[in-house]
Amino acid sequence: PLDRSFYEKTKDPSVYHFEKMLSGAYLGSFSQHVIEVAIKENLLSAEFAKRFATIENLNTTRMSNYLEMPLNPEYDLVSCITNEEDGIALYLILDAIIRRAAKLTALNLSATVLKSGAGKDPRHPVLINADGTTFYKTEKLEFYTRLYLDTFLQQKHHRFVKIVQIDNSPIIGAAVAPLV
């Protein structure tokens, strides 16, 4: 239900649902939506709600900042916190959103690896090029993605992967694509 109500707020509500669940372009606005619902359901205090209404709508960076430094008074989400219960609840809500994005990312990558039949030899893992600031800079996203890949692919299916970062990979891919 949270996802469906969020989709209705997006530009194309009937398409790109998977992307809207894990993309850096949507994680901040989805977090905004979930917090607004949590406020309506009294999971966060009235004082939090009052302060939250005064800050700019969330983006992924500002949401991530709270997870990275939840006590930094320079962050606007921290300024919304007036009691420990709100601070903990907000942290757990945002952490759950990142965990879910990481799990969906890991499942998507796992499906590809399993379908390919590759990665059975730990000496020759499947290389996954992770490109983008969302993966590397969103607090805990890389950590949880690696954790879920290890749990599902390596421990359960005995498939091995290695995440790499290739500089300028979109440009290289675009240059090579016409040659293939």
C-alpha cells in the first residue's frame, strides 16, 4: 500500500515500479512519503510533525545524511527530533527503506547471475560493475547490498560475485555498444 500510494505521486504512476523502489532518484521522495504516513499513524510525535512540515521535501542525500550522522544538529531531519523515541523511530524507518532497496538490488543481481549459470568458481567470480553515487554514497546501501548478495548468492547458491567500479563505464559502454 505504501508503494502504491507513492506511485500515484510520481510522474508516471503506472510504470517503473521497481525503479521507484530502489533508485536514488526516488529514495528521498519515497522516504518523505513514508515519514508522512508514519506521522499520520502517530508513529512520530506531533512536535516532530510540526517541525517536519517546515523543512524542504527530502531528497536521497538528506535522507542518507540522517542515517550517517543522526545526531548532527546541522541536518534538517535532526532538527525535527525533540525526543529519543522520534530519533530512534526515524532512524529505523529510513534504515528499513535502505535495507529494502539493497535487498531488491541484490535479488535483481542474483537473478541475473543465477540465470547466467556463471560464478560457480570462487576464483572466477562474476564481476558486477556498480556505477553511481547512490550505491556508494547512500549510507548503508553498499553494505546491505553486499550482505544480501553474500547471504543469498554465496551462502545459499554457492555463486561468487565481485563488485567493481569502472571509471567512466557509461561512456565506455556507449562507445563500445555500436561496435558489438
